[in-house]
Amino acid sequence: MELVLRADVEKLGKMGEVVKVSAGYARNYLLPQKLAVAATAANVKEVEIAKKKAAKREEVRRAEMAALAEKVSKVSLTIPSKAAEEGHLYGSVTAEDIAAALGREGCPVEVAMVQLEKPIKQVDTYDVKIRLHPEIETTIKVWVVAE
């Protein structure tokens, strides 16, 4: 069965592509989820128009994220936390804490944008990556200090 994808589907294709799939996959997943439509001339044209609108929205979002990246890159955070004399934190500093601190500084970011491999458990200075968009990434300096 040939379908036109209305959205990106992992391991199948991108929006606007004509794909050939089994009837069961189309009937049970793609069509009910509104991820695809039958490959008719009218549907292909409709999906192309939607694709152009999505590209324009993506361009606006990319510009907004580039401006936010410029603002975020100038921020240096100091996060106080309770710590032992050796510098070990009693808790930890997580991506949620960093996102909240950035929000207080006027740079609202989502927790998922903070690229922290594991929670911070030591008093020190850290470089933390912030991925605002798949193409836009910046680094901030986070100072974890004892209270």
C-alpha cells in the first residue's frame, strides 16, 4: 500500500515522502494515528503545502532559539548546595535545578535541553551544554558552591 507521510516517522521516512508499507501497518498504525494518508494527487499536494508551512514555523523557531542561545551563553550560574567539608554534596545538582536557575536569570529553557550526563555531586565549576535546537547548542559555566 502506498501512503504519503504527514509527519516524520522513525525508520520509515520524512514528512511528504511516498512510502510503500504493508496494509496492516497502514490500517492499524499509520492511518489511525494520522501519520499518513493515501497517495492520491490531492493528498500529495495537501501534504506539500503542510510541509512548506512546517518549514516556515521551524525557521521562526530556529531564529528564536538562536537569540535565546546568545542570551544563555552570557549567563554564569552559581548554585549553592549543602556540602560536607570534603566538598561532597549531600544531595545533587540536576538538570531540573540548572533549568530552574536559568529560568530565574530570564532564560527559560526546558529540562530536556540541559545536557547533563549525570547529576553533579561535588562542589566545583562545570561546563554544561544546553541544546536549544537540534542545530543550536551552547555551553554555560555552572559554579556549585557550599552553602
